[in-house]
Amino acid sequence: MANISIIRSSRSASASVSAALTADELYFDLIELLFFAYRDFVSDPDEVLAKLGFGRAHHRVLHFVNRNPGMKVAELLEVLKITKQSLGRVLKQLIDEGYIVQKEGANDRRQRLLYVSAAGEALALKLAGLQTARIARVLAELGPGAREAAKRFLAGMIDAQDRDHVLRLIAKADLGVASHAARTRARARDEAS
């Protein structure tokens, strides 16, 4: 995901759109498609989460902790762009119910490092699987090149000052997933022999 090329603009998104645009010039179609796409993108996980008494905030925390084992609470706050109070309530529930494990930092005992438990990983992967199925269906309908085009579009929607950081975070998580998969395969081979 890190190899996404975006045409960079020296002007911010708000500066590039004149306040005097008419309704005919606004992208209402794309704006509304984004609203409806997001609604449906989160609907399948919402059903699973609701049965557990969780919501979308729980989903986001589980997702990023699963993708970034050992993530510091401060890093999670930065990624989610929420207050410490908002995160605290959600994190406490996930810890109390056994989905997230919090450990002290090895060098700094004040650091709180976050990990998913086995149950947390299973739930995070179940939710990601539901969303992946929806994405895969659409990409298959769109044909070759659709995934790269979608990645470029979505990366371009991220504020320019955050984009490189977000792409590095995703690339780092992707490397961690590949490394974890390789260790799992090696363990399975060792157990089979």
C-alpha cells in the first residue's frame, strides 16, 4: 500500500474549492455515494458487534491493535483522532471482556502497549473478513486495475499532511501480517513433522 503515487497539490482542499460554487458544480453524487458506501461497508460488522454490546469505536480499536501489535495508547489516540476519555471507555470495555491485553513497556513502565487476545484477534479477523468480502465483490465487478485505482483514490482523500504517515502505518502493518503468516506456516510445518 505504501507505493501509491498521488499528485500533490500545494493548496489545501478547502482552498482549492471556491465558496461561490453552484449546486451544479458540487460533487453531490460522489459525496452521497461515499455516505451510502460507508453505511453499508460498516453494516455487516455492526451486526456482529451489536450482539456483543460493542459499536464502531470498539471495531476501530480492535482493527488497529490487531494490525499493530504492541501499539502505544498514545499512537492509537493519534491514529483515531479521538480524546483520551473517549478511548478510555472503549478500551476499558475491550480489556475487561478479554479482547485486548495491555502490557507495560519494557523500557518505560509508564507506557501502555496494546495487544489483541486470541478472542480479540478472532473478532478482528471476522470483521475484516466481512468487509473484505464486500470489497472483493466490487473489485471483481470492476475488473483489472480497480484495486490500485481504489487505493489511489482513498489515499488521495486523506489530508496531505497525514497521508505519508498513514501509508507508512499501513505498510508496516502489512509487513507484520506477512511475518506473522510466515511464522504460523513454519510452526504448522514443524508440528506436522
